[in-house]
Amino acid sequence: MYQQTRAFPQPERDQARQAIVSYTRSVIEDEWPALANGNGSPKTDQALNTMFDVWAPMDPSGQWSDEYSASVDQLNTVLTLRNERIDDSGAALNPIYWVMLFVGAFLTILHLALLRMENRTMHLIAVGVTAAMLGLVLYLLIEVNLPFRGDISLSPDNFRTALATMTTINH
């Protein structure tokens, strides 16, 4: 989208590029921390609205109409992807699934513990390995359940890379 603004005349090019950079910075600095709490950022919302405000009055003609149309499509994609990020940030497994997962893990370990094995050491190893495996799987599910917080959270690295690229292009 930033690259497509090369075809825009001045001052539209600079306005569009500034709006894109502001939005990207806001996603990194404001939105990502808000996503950890399951919310979008009002500042990022405003930055996105500014992008639409910059594009709306443009009157593309001739040489840059194709780039303008493509950038409008991408702007709508930015909006869609942002809404999906916000939705995903608050999406979590229904509590009934967690109950089922923990009860299922407990029953699996209980079932294995109640089995009779002649070799007691092998029995303890089997119960221990199964309990450890189920514990790790449950821990992983807890961590990825809310993708924008925790030890295994998504990061805004792609936005940082895009911002660095835009800064390089601008100079």
C-alpha cells in the first residue's frame, strides 16, 4: 500500500504515506498492548479513520487511478484484518471446554493409575509420563488460548519490519 502511493501526486502522496506510518506506529505502540486485554486501541482507531479521511477526498485521474483503486482495496483489507485481530484478541475457549479438558486429563491419569501392572516402576513411569504430557498439552492450550498475552504471545514484529521498510523507502 505504501509503495502504491508512489504513483500519487503531491500532496496526496505525502499525506497518504504519513497516515500509513502513523497507523503502523499506533498498531505497534497502542494497539498491541490493548490486544493483550482483548480490546482495540482508540488511538489506532483514530489513525485508521485518518487513513480513510486522507483517501476519501482524492480524485484519481488517468495515470494513478489504478494505483488508487488498488490502495483503496488494500485499505479495506487493513480494516478487515484489524477487526479480525481485535476479535481474535478476545476470543477464548468456552469455559465448558476447559472443564472437559481438565476432567478428561484427570480421568486419563486416574484410569492409568488404577491399572494393575506387575512392574511397579514401569507403572509409575507410565503414569508420570502421561501426566507430564497432558500437563504440557494443557499448558500449551492455556498459552495459545489468548494469542496476544502470555509467554507464547504474538508480537508486532511484522509491523515493526514494515515500519522500518517504510522509513527506508522515505529516505
